Amino acid sequence: MISTFDLFKIGIGPSSSHTVGPMRAAHMFAAGLKADALLAHTTRIQAELFGSLGATGHGHGSDKAVLLGLSGEDPETVDTATAADRVTAIKRAGRLAVLGSHDVEFDLTLHRRRSLPFHPNGMIFTALDHAGATLRQRTYYSVGGGFVVDEKATGADRIKVDETPVAYPFRTSVEMLGMAESANLPISALMMANETSWRTEVEIRSGLAHIWQVMQDCVERGCVTDGLLPGGLKVRRRAAELSRTLSAERFGTDPLKVMDWVTLFALAVNEENAAGGRVVTAPTNGAAGIVPAVLLYYTRFVPGASLDGVIRFLLTAAAVGVLFKENASISGAEVGCQGEVGSACSMAAAGLTEVLGGSPRQVENAAEIAMEHNLGLTCDPIGGLVQIPCIERNAVASIKAITAARLAMRGDGQHFVSLDKVIKTMRETGADMKVKYKETSRGGLAVNVIEC
């Protein structure tokens, strides 16, 4: 089973697959050199990025992530305030200190038109000695949500197999519902029982409360930060101005004012992500604003909301995230934005339905509704930046998740299309989708809007 903490990870923007994944892969390579006593003999490291990483790596900060990862930085702890200056200094010098200690030369190449087998987000790292002989070469794939696998992976979108037995090892929504109904438990309780295979319940609750706090901190930063987003498009940050406007207004008679706040929450997160700030992958960075926005809708506007409810929300959302990760993909480079925003929308709808008092079947129904209406969503970021249409897309998907939950709550959980069928359809649609619509910036809005 995949853990809740695999799906909700603390990292930095702008992309989990293009920033967090490459940083982790580079760190893994450097750590392997040290562990096998090869680092002392290394004088040069070559890093090559392929496929979507090569096509949009500069806009996504993949080159910066690789240099920071080789330097020993981790996405969860790297200082986002000084990271850009450190990378600039490394590039200027043409050298870096591997793991902060061993000085080497480096080469970094982005192959815009070449791809590796198995997955579009491929990387090759090579360590050379003073004579130019190869000491070690490794291939890694960043498969979405910050997950990284090496060339030994048997599938394109897999993580390392964890043989730890869990109480409820579901792989499909049919299995998940069957176990929930047999045990007379909500979906969140199934996930909590599974999580206790790795951590105590106290640790689980504490960890999820920390994730929730990081989400809130991200929203708060986004709501007070003005200016332009980096990257050359000169996109103006809107969340801070919207926050000031909404805070000065009364709710009055407008019944949809709550939706303006939800929009604000999502914009705030994704502007922070686009600026390279600290975010929670949920399940990816490109879709990081949806779960926090819907959670804030719950905590601020739903009577009786509590921290326990937040934890149940996250556990339920993770249960649905497991289904997408196991049976399809959460990588925009593999299946388009339906795998990122679509999955996040589905997860958020499921979590909200649970804390609104929905049954397991209503939870599954909400997740299905949300995903069904994201099928076919392409990933075509202008300039390779996670800004247009990504930021607004999170806001729209947050509203869609709330609508899906409310629609499911008005029914009894019985519906025509199952969540398993929608996930299967999403995977097949992604396979049929032209490569140019899968995070390459070579199709859609990316070529029909002038970058200026």
C-alpha cells in the first residue's frame, strides 16, 4: 500500500515531478556515490534531463533542483529564500560541492526532443574520474507527485514495493467499498488502520496536523505577497489584492461569496508554488491548491468543523489518491493535467464528502463525479511555467470538488459509472493523448498564446 504521507509531501515549487523529483533523484545519486566510496574519486558529474523534463525543465526549475539535490539539499528542508542565489553562484563558478563537501565540475544538459523508455520524465546521472572514465551511471524517472524510481523499476508509474502488511490492502474502489462495508467503517478509518502499520496513531495525527499547518502557512503567505511571478511571463500575483478586497467586504446577500474565498485560497497556494515557495504536494505541486482550498472551505464555512475532521478529510483523500496512483497516474507528463488537477479534484471531493457525513458509497460517488468531469484535460503550460493556465485551473477545480461533494450528498451513493471505470478511462485517455499535450509546452495554449 501507498501511505498517506507518500501522497502528501512537503516540498518546494513549482513542480513535484519537475522540481521535487529531480532534486530527490540528484540527492540519491550523490548519496550513492558517498555510500560506495566513489565520491572521493569523482571529479565531474554529468546530468542529462529528457522528455518533459528537457522540454520544460528551465521553466519548472528542474536545472536548479538538480544542482541543489547534488549539493545535498532535500525538498522538505531546503531554504527557499536562499536557493536561487545558491544556484546562481554554482552556475557562475561551474563547480559545486557534492553533499556540501566534495568539490566537482558539472555538466547539465536538457534534451528537448529526446526521451527515455518507461516515462517522459527521465534523467541520467554520470560520475567521472580525473581520466574521464565512468565511475557510475544511473537512470531515474520522476513519475509524478515527487515519486522517483530508477531503471530497475518494472513499470513507468510505480514506487518501491513496500511489503509491510496492512489491515485493509485495497487496490480498487470496489475492494475499498467492500472492506468499508464489511468492517462498518468510514473510508478514513480504513486508511488510519493501514497507516498504523508504519506509525502510531499519535504520530499519524501529529504528522497530518503538521501537513495541514504547512498548507495554511502557504495560503497565508500567498494572501499577503504582491508582485510578479518569476519566469518571464510577468504574471501578476492576484491573491493578495483579492484577499484585501474580500476582507473589506461584507457577505451581504450574495450567496456565492463563499466561492470567492475558495478561489482565493487556491490562487494563494498556486502563486506560492509558481514562485518556488514551500507547498504540500497534494498529490502534485501543479495541483497543490485544490485540497487546501477545499479544506479551508470546510474549516471556515462548515459548522462543526474540527481538526479531527481535517485529519479524516486527508485520510479519505489519500485513499482515493492511492487508487489513482496504483491504477493510472498522477503525472501530467504521462497522462496530461487530468492526472494532476483531475486526481486532486477527486481526492478533495471525497475528503469533503466524508467530513460532511457522507457514506463510503457517497464518498466514492463524489470522487467519481469530480474525475469524470476532468477527463481529457491537457497539460499545456505557457512557457513551461506552472502559471497559465495552472493557477486558475486549481481555483476552478476547487469549486468543482465542492460541487461534486454536494451532488453526491444529495444522492444515496448509487450511480451508473464507478470510480474504477473513470480511473481506467483516465489512464486510457492519457495513453491516447498526443505527446504535445502532456507537459511539453508544444501544444494548446502554449503555442496559441504569445509569450509577452
